[in-house]
Amino acid sequence: MTQTLGPVMLDLEGPRLRDAERELLRRPAVGGVILFGRNVEDAAQVRELCRTIRAVRPELLLAIDQEGGRVQRLHQGVTRLPSMARLGRDAGATPEVTGRLCQDAGWLLGMEMAACGLDLSFAPVLDVDDGHSTVIGDRSFSGDPEVVAALGGAFIDGLHEAGMAAVAKHFPGHGGVAADSHHELPVDDRPLETLRRRDLVPFRALAGRLGGMMPAHVVYPAFDERPAGFSPAWLGMLRETLGFKGAIFSDDLSMAGARTAGAPAERARQALAAGCDMLLVCNDRAAALEVVEACEGRASKRAPRLRYARARPDLDALEALSRWRRVHARLEAMAAA
């Protein structure tokens, strides 16, 4: 029988599970938990928090944003990762060396997050940096879409080596707008052909190798007046034209870029109707409760495929691996430079 999960992924208040949160996690509509900086002290504490969550409901999907650079929630007890732009900086001069480095970085990230008890990190970022977006910027591998595709593919290969699915963002590309969807709804007025030639290149190249995808809270009026995460047209393209078969995660429905869709329950309804499998509702407990209530009886069949299915590596034994020592030393040096 196909496993299912509830379609809501929510957050926690602190580094330890509270009694009210235990009850919330037992709600059938809840399918996952995402950890933020306030939930994190060090790697051992995250491992214990994940163990505690799984004691409540072992099937829940546990996630984190651990990209590297500016977006790294967990710092203590794991490798300090450089930004993706730093990893990709020498791609023009030494493409093979840079590709191996990105694959090693994906492998190390996957091994460390799995050892902490997590199922996935929302990575890699496949946005193409056009120099306009401060929210993307150095989170992108490059301003060249072919380089983003090549290095993103290498990073995905590394995650797969570690036994972890890759969940890319932000389809069809957030790199061409200056506005930050955390605070407003960005509008990308470029022609569809420009998006096809640039921003869509990495997603088109890698869709078949991804376990998950996160669409952007950005409007692209050349194709649809709705933000991509609420757009049956964009998510239909992702499924039908790009051949993506994994789970689609909404970006956080509490972000300003999502609020034009209405109250929280209406945002959830529209995102599910557009084709999202899992809804993130973070930093707003009242909104999360409203969405959980609205989603009772719904389920996602695709999201359970992203659970980490291997025997988890031992966090305390990673240092014994020569590859981990080599990659750890190099990435730490790059991050510190």
C-alpha cells in the first residue's frame, strides 16, 4: 500500500518539543516539521530533537534549510559551508575540479544532515543570479544558467551518494527580481522566452533527478498572473513539460508573497489546487492551526518518498571517514576566507 502523509509542514517554537506541539504533531494533516535557527543549538541537540519528534510520530518528514553561506541553520558540530557562489566561482577556469567540489559538498551536507536525524535539506538553489536579487545573490551557483545546471547536478549527485533526496528551489527562478518575497510579492516582467533561455534551464535539465521542488512566490505575468506556487499553469509545466515526478513543496504560506491569495486556509486550498503536495506554514502558529484544520482528510503520496531510507551515518563517526575529513577541511577554509 502506498504510504501517505498529511500535507502540512510546520515549525516549532524552540530547541525542545513542547507538550502542545506533541499534540499538534499528532494531527493527521501534519506531515512534516522544518527546523529554523531557534530550534538549533548544536548537532547533538538536533539529533535528540529529531529523535523526540519521531517518538511522537515516526513517519513525519523532518527538514531544514542548510544551503551554506547565508542560509545555514545549524553551525555547531557540523561543517561551516561556503555559499554556492563561492563553490562555483572557478567553474569557468576549472570546471571539472569545481564540479567535483560541488559533488563533495552535496555528499558532506547529506551525510551530516542524515546523521543529525533529518530527512532532507531544501537544497540546492537552482536560481540563476541576474544581479538583481539580494535574497538570492550568492545563494546561486552562477549567473550562467548552464553553469547552474552543471554544478547543481553535481551537488545533487553528492546528495544522492549520501542517500538523501534533493529538493530544489525556487521554480521557475527568483534571481531576476529585486523584491524579496518574504516581505512583498515580486513581479518578474520578463518575456517567457527570456525565462526559457535563462531561468528555466537548470530546472529543465535537472527535473528528472530531483525528489522535490519548491516554487517561488513570484508572479511572471508573461505566463500567468498568479504566483508560481499558486499557478496550475506553472506547476503543470513542471509536471508535463519538464517531466518532474517528485513532491512539490509550497514556499512558506506565511510570507508576504503568499498573502495575496487570501486567508491562510484559502492560500492552502489554492496551493493544493495548483498542484502542491506539501504546504509550509511557518512563523505564524495561528495560520498553521488554520491550515491544519482546513487540510484534515487530505494526504500527499509523493512526500513520503523523500524520507531518508538508509541506515543513518553516526554523527560521532563521520570524522573517521577520510573523505569527510578532506571535504570538511576544504569547505571550512573556503567559508572562512
